[in-house]
Amino acid sequence: MSLDHHANVSDNATLIIAGWMPDDRPEIQKMLADANVRALNKQAVAQINKMTLKGIVEYKGYSLALISYNDGDGPIHPVITMKKAGKQWFLTNALSGDDVVNILMSVNNGYGQIKVVK
């Protein structure tokens, strides 16, 4: 995640795209081709000064990083989906719209709790 943050702060499209799973890269490349999206992305990540990893959830062969940071407008609590390919970790949107991921995002943003039931 640190490399991804650096790539975004430096607005290095090649590094940004390389941090994503190959199947996700065409969509990321398309987004980065939009000058407005790219400017907003660069502005948003430039305001992040501290990122905290709150936990990792293993789900369907993916690792979901529950993180927290402040972007200048207040706290943000995304769930970042990653997958390991070979020895490298890559970001992915493969679980976008997944109900469990949506629940984790809600909980990570303070809208509920997860309790471990044995």
C-alpha cells in the first residue's frame, strides 16, 4: 500500500497501473486518461499524512486491508482489496459489489461491529 500511495502522490501512471492486478489495469488506465480524475486523485492523496492498518480480513482468496486515514476533510476508512500473484501483492477491484466487502466497509466506517462467534 505504501508503494501505491507513493505512485499516486508522484502521479506516476506507470507505477499506479503496475500496482493493480493485470485484469484491472485497462480500467485503471482508462481512469488515469481522464485529466479531471487524475487531478482529483493527486489532490486527494497529497493530503494523506498518516495511514493506519486496522486489520486484515482473508476472504475468497483475497486480503482485505481495513485502513484509516485523514485526507484533510476528515477521517476516511476504506477497505482495500489485494491479491497475491507470485511473490507480489496487487490491488484489485475483483470484489467490487460483493455483499461481505460492502458490510466490512460499513463496519470500518463506524456503522456497526463485527463480533467473532465461536
